[in-house]
Amino acid sequence: MSAADTRAARVLSLTLDPDRDVDRIHGNGINTIDIEAVEGRYMLSGGADGVIVIYDLENYSGKLQYTCKAVCTVGRSSRHVHKFSVETVQWYPFDTGMFVSSSFDKTMKVWDTETLKPAEVFQFEGNVYSHHLSPIARKHSLVAVGTNNPKIQLCDLKSGSRIHVLQGHRAEVLSVRWSPRYEHILATASADSKVNVWDVRRASGSLFTLDQHNGEKSKASAEAVNTAHNGRVNGLCFTSDGLYLLTTGTDDRMRLWNSASGENTLVNYGKVCNESRKKLQFAVSRGCSPDFVFVPCGSSVAVYALHTGELVTMLRGHYNNVDCCEFHQDHQELYSGGKDSNILAWVPVLRTADVEDESNNDNKGAAGLSAVNPAFQDAWSSDED
Amino acid sequence: MNRKRALISDTFNLKKRRKGSEKFGAGNDKDEPKDIKSTLEYLMTLFPRKLFNDTLPQVVLKHQLYSIHNDKTLVDKEVNKLRECGELLMFQLGFDSEAFGLVFTSDYKTKVLAGEEGKGTRTTVEKFLEKVLPSCTDLSFSKDKMLKVFLFTDSEITQLVKSGVLTVREAGSWWLSIPNSGKFTKYFIQGRKAVLGMVRKSKYGEVLQADLEERRTTSQVKFPLRYHVHDIVGAELVESIPTTSGTLLRFVDS
């Protein structure tokens, strides 16, 4: 079995991790999470209360069950905290010295992780729904920002300038995403049902608009021509090789597009419930064969096979709506955050020990018992019954 | 009842919903047909021809196929293949942008020509069926195409609209349509609403498919109940859950 098949098998066996939980710092719903790309050790989360928390995902406690501790927090008491809910957080792609957050308080702040103070604040005229830094950019340091305004702003981290504007949408821009393959390609999704793909080096408009009917004007009613969805498009995600783009919309559909040609691959995922009025953060696995998409669907996370559209499973565990999920590429683990203020970790279920090994385990005695989470240990029934 | 908060029992899976991969004896009374065409033929038999006095060809909706076959992408591909080779025609039915009607080309031709007996528009319609249908698999036609590619005159287009083969989509563009299908759409929507209501009003909003099919239907439901069941399952208006007593249909609150 190749490595890709093993990874796929691990994804297929994802369940809620009984041994690990994430420190509960947020008092309100969690809107966005991001795991840094360098080591995969630190996770950022942004909440509806404006608070930003950084967690350490590694287990150095030596025990099987552990809590991912919050390393530091930009809490309500900080002078620089966002006034309203934080919608997007993202680590600087090349090191964890910096991260960028954007919020409904119409600002985007570039933070220094060491001091937890913003090095730069960009002010906007409308709510900021989404921002994204290119994960591979070497030649530019642009942050694409999608706001209430149909124009997409590109802010330059190096110079602080924000003169570059992309015009083309007619309604608020709900999601922006750079391609992980070409550092100048940007995809943007808007409430006007359109998804545009841009090359930021070009002075004129977008490269192309995604058309759900692939040019067959006959299939659509006149207003639906050249739209990616029959409703607001609120989620964008490239596959890790950048060859395909996934979009989700309030028409309860998810579509897979060829990112080079803009062609709809017509993979049918069925009804993907989507009621979000803001951006939806979903994730795609990497290096698995076949690849999977993890989409928040109500209070669970739906797992679909990427190229066949088959619903593999629903991951249930949250008490309220799930707003965001992020896949840890190296460990094939999924983290999801939602309105119940919890971040849950989903891990591939470990293989149960074979029968021959059981006798060995008994000998371990006390060491073996500590593998059981104390919350599940039976501390009340007595042996006399 | 609109639940604003999810129930704890949903999170902890106390209802022990089974994963869909297991098959139960009572649930599978017909073997899964691997062939899309034979499924289409089966669904066509459910269509009530007598209701329309045999003037309409048998119509099946594309999403009814999803209720029988699990792989939606495969179903879409097969349907497109059949359309490419000219055996199947697809229509935009108008009440839902995602609801497409499927008719076998031969059925369509016979019924349309039968309906045109003794009418002045007959020759134009024949010309349309001979020239346009084999070469073009579109759902709609624009004025440009009709005039330049197929060489129809304005008056001929008017005749086609009058006969019901084309329906106005917007100024200068027409949908391909089934003549006299207004009644079909009306009865279909009425029946769908009624059957959905039956599921929704059942205790807990769910009913066994076998029970539902036994029930007496109101006068609103003019189609065979099975036709509607395939429709609501395929359109994901109800969830289809395999249980030991058969398939359970649960109303989806959306």
C-alpha cells in the first residue's frame, strides 16, 4: 500500500480524539482557525468575541491524553484587540513571527507574535469578510482583502500601500484565495454568485469567470449565465496542488473546477447544506489517494470524496453550528471550530491491539491504566454490587 | 418545528443511526440495477399515461435517478452519453432550475406528431424534429441560431411556439419544451407538496417507505406514489435511511 493509500485510509477512519482536547479560551463562537505551514505545531483561532488565541498542538507532557494549551492570547483586555468579531486569521506563510487578522470592525491587523502588538493596521470602509496571503509568494507580499465593497483591495505588507484594486464584482466579496501553485493567481467569490480568477500582474480585469454551465448558455435562465452558483458564493478552497478549485454556495451546492481552464468538472456532491451569510472555511486533504473534502454542514463536518462526489461520512461532535475546519496535512488530522466555542480534534482511529498483545498489556499495569482519560474512568461504582 | 439549537442526542449519536453501507434484507426488494437505461425504463413505467389521455410522452426527472443509483456523478455522465447519441432528450421544466425532465426521443417524436394531426403547424414541427433534434442537444435556442444555423423563418418560429415545442425563455430565446406539459407541471408540483406533507405530518417527521406506499392518497396526488417518492428522495427533500424494517424516509428541515 503506497503512502497515499495509507493516508487515505487514515482519513477514512477519522473520529473525535478521546485523548486530546483544545484549551477552551473563547467565550463565543470560533470563526476561523489556521495551522502554520512551517512545523504544523501552532494553531491560530479567531472568535466572534474579537479574541485571537495561539495554541501549541504538540504533546510534550508525556501522557497520552493532553490538552493543546493556549500559548498566548490577544484577549478583551488587550489595547489592540479587535472591537468586533474576527473573521479571518492567517499565519505569515514563512514563519510564525507574524500573523494577520481581519475583522468586522473594518480593520485588518498585522501582528508581531512576540509582542502581540499590531505592526500595521489597515482600515477599510466596510466589514472585512476574508483576507488571504499567498502561501508561496516570493516576488510579492500582497494580501488580498474581500470586504463589503465589491472592489478587492490588495495590500502590500512590505510598503503598507493599498493602491492596487481589482474591480469586477457587483456585490460584497465573501472569500478570497491565492493559488498554491502560481503566486500571481487569485480567486475571489462574491455574493453576486460569481467567482472571478485574476492575475494580479494584469492591469485589465479578471482572467475569467467561472461558469457553472460551461458555456452551455442553453441550460441556464438568462440571469444565471456566467455564474458559479445560483446563490451567494461563500467558500473557496484550492486543492493543495492548485489544479482544482472548490466553491460552495448558498444554493446548497459544491462545485469542483479545473483552475487552469475554469471548466466545471461537473462532479455532483448532492445537497451540501449551506446557510452561511459570511465566508465558509472548508479544507481539502493533501497527498491522499483519493483526496477528501471536509465541509462544515450544520453541526457536523461532512467528508466527501473529492473526485467522485460521494459522501463518505459525517463527523458529529459539535453542539452547535460548525464554522470552520482545517486539515493538518502531516498527521491527517482535522480541527474544527464552531459556535459552541469548542475546537475539536479528529484523528485517525488507532488500530486496536491484537489478541496476542493483550497479555503483554496486562503486565504494564499502572502504565496501561493511565491511557484512559480520567473523565471516563469509573470512579463511582463499587465492587460489592 | 424549527429547531434553533441541535439536540444533545444528535451530537452523541444516541439514536444509533447506522452507517449507510450496511444492507438489510427487508430493504432491498429489487436488485440494484447497474444500467441507467433500464432504470429510466422502469421509472417511465411509473408515469401515468392515462391521466393525460396519452397525449404526453413519458417524462422522468433526472434527480429521480439519484434515488436509485448512489453515484450522482456517474448518473450525470451516463445521461449525457444517452443525450449525445440522440436517444434521450432533456428539458428545463421551469419550476426549479435544477429539475430536468428526461424523455426518450422516439416517444417524444411520436407524441408530438400525433398531437399535430390535422393542424396547420404540422409541417413546420416535422421539419423541426427532423433537422434540429438529431444535431443539437441544447436545452434552449437563441434567435440567431434558429435563423442562421437551422434556417427557420420568423413565422415558422411562431408556429413552433404555438404548437408547444418551443417555450419563450426571454426575448429572442426559447426553451425546448413538451407540448401540453403545463398540466404535468401543475399536477407534479401539487403531488410533490402533498406527499412531502404526508411525510412531514407523520409522527417524528418520518415514515417507512413501505407504509407510505400503502397509504391512501388525497385527490391532490394524481401520480403513482412511487413516482413522487423517487422524486423527493432524489431531490434530497427527505433523507432515505436503511433500517431493519425497510427504508425510512425522514423529512429534511431546511
